[in-house]
Amino acid sequence: MLIQSTSPSLKNIRDKVEAGKRLSLDDGLLLSDEKTPLHEVGALANFVRERKNGNYAYYNINTHLNATNICVYRCTFCAFRSDLREAKGYAMDDAQVIARGQEAVDNGCTELHIVGGLHHQRKYEWYLELVRLLHTNFPDLHLKAWTAVEINWFEFLTKKSVRTILEEMREAGMGSMPGGGAEIFHPEVRSRICEHKADASKWFEVHRTAHQMGVKTNCTMLYGHIENAYHRIDHLIRLRELQDETNGFQVFIPLAFHPENTGLSHIKKPSSLMDLRVMAVSRLMLDNIPHMKAYWIMLGIGTAQAALAYGADDLDGTVRHELIYHDAGATTPELLTVDQIRRLIVEAGREPVERDTVYNRIERDPANPSKWFLGEPITVGA
């Protein structure tokens, strides 16, 4: 037996987890119920986490590039977007983009995470050339670029197919895709928080197409706003079903909603207890996705560290220049050093492993840590 339980209602779920059997929607709802002891849910999630990833906890050295905050959409939950004439509105020029890439390389980054607003006065070619510019000047820097929502916007601008756009982006230097824009898939929620942007079917079409092309992607869920447990479990099951089909998702990131400066500022942000429960339930429901990321920018450093015992096996990275969640009131630092990340992992009783974007081990030159080379792919369990 995994743990000595005081909850007879969890026996069936414990038996399934121990046997490696899939959990149902009803199982997910039971695990999500606040009456179900959180420590027991966490213990089950930790069992799965260690079965898949042993005692490893991953991190990478990365920089964010949000090329513009000007956006045609007005999502209720977003504090990052700006209108064209607002004082805070910006769009980076080529020199600024190059400077960000150079800063990343100078600081030993292996990844540039590229997302932003949908600028109605910038053509598709601006986005495409941004990727090409970075790849041409910094060919060793992995470019994780554009959410499914952005790809859908490019589709609207060009009338090209999703596949053609992804092929052009890949040719320009895109290495993989982030998982943003998923929010909550269920139309009861999605229609109220982001009614005009890509719906769930389009989000899945973009990721399915990327996976069919061999492009690895991440996946996410924004929680703690107007959704409920049913919407969250429905969301996870939809992700699980696509993973069954394509096996293209490499990591899931539950994103805690920050209400400050948004159209939902009256909502109280999720508690740490909710954060840990969502992480644990996600680990248990997403049996076919290898990694779970505790995004410290949104969770806070302490909760992210605790999440390493509630299903998470990844702390993201150094995250230089993150703007989207800091605009929404995140009070976390804008940068963690490698030493700080490794200390957090060691304090949690885990073994720190630096990875690249697609989970290859990274080796560093001890005499010059900004110099790195790829090690072996990281494989542990099922």
C-alpha cells in the first residue's frame, strides 16, 4: 500500500494508482473535493511523480521575450494587454530583439520563450522574421515560440493553413511551442473570459498539427477564477485524450490566476492549498504526460517548492524578463539565479537536473558556466 489512509472513499483510487490504471472524471472530482484530505491526494501524486521521474527535479536557464503587449483581444483575465494608444503599449524593434537574444546567450540561456500580444498593425511577416532574426544570430538558442492563439491569429492574417504556418515558423527556427491560450476549454467558462479568441477545437487543432509534424509542445490550464472542479477535470481529460492520440505534449503547467489589474479583480486569487491540490490532481489525471511544472512565477517560490512533493518534477527556470504575470500582480522576483533554483530543489529533498527545452540533460563548462553542451536524453520511468 502507498499510504495508510483514513479515507475509505479513496481506496478505489489508490488501487487504480498503484496498478497504473486510468482515473475517471468522477475520480478527479473526488480528488478535487476539499473534503478529501489534501495530504493523501498529494501522497498519491508523489507516488506517480516518483514512478515517472524518480527523485529528479528539473530546471532550465531561460529568458522570456514578449515582443509586444498591444493586442486585438480583450480577455477578461488579462492584465498584460494594451491598446495601441496607451502609454504602456510597446512593440520591440529588431535591435531590441537582438539585444534580448544576446543577453540570453551571454547569461548561458538554452531557451528563449516567445509569446506576446496580437498586434493588429503588425503583419504575419513581422512575427515570422522575429523568429528568423533570432535563429540566424543565435543558432544554438532554442526558440519556444507562439501559442496556439497566436498561430490562429496568423492563420487569420494570412489565410494560410495551420500546417503551412507551422512549417514556415519551423523553417525560420521555431523549435517547440508553449502551451498558453488553453485557459479553460469548457465553453461555459471560455465564452465568458476570452470569448473572441481561438476556441478549444482550434487550440487542439494547432497542437495536434504540431505533434503530427514532430514539434513538441507544452500544455496549460488557467485555474482559480470562475471555473469549478468539473471544468478543470474536463480540461485535463481533453488534454489526456489528445496525448493518447499524438504523444506530443512534454509537460503540463497549471497556471494560478492572478486577478490584480484584470476584469476579474474582485476574485480572490487561489490559495496555496488549492495550488497544491490542482497540481496533485493534474499529476494523477494526466497519466500519459511525462512532466508537471510548478511555475514559480505564478505559484510563489514557497508553494512551487512544496509542489515538488505534490506531483511536480520541474520548477521552470531562471525566467528573465517575464512580464505577463507580473503585470497581473505577481510579487515573485523577475529572476532566480541557478544557485537559488538548485538550493530550492535540494531543500525539497530532490536532485536538481538542468535540462533543455525538450528534456535533454545540459552539461556546463565549470570554468565558464555560460558555455554548455547537450548531454543524454533524460529517461526514468513510465
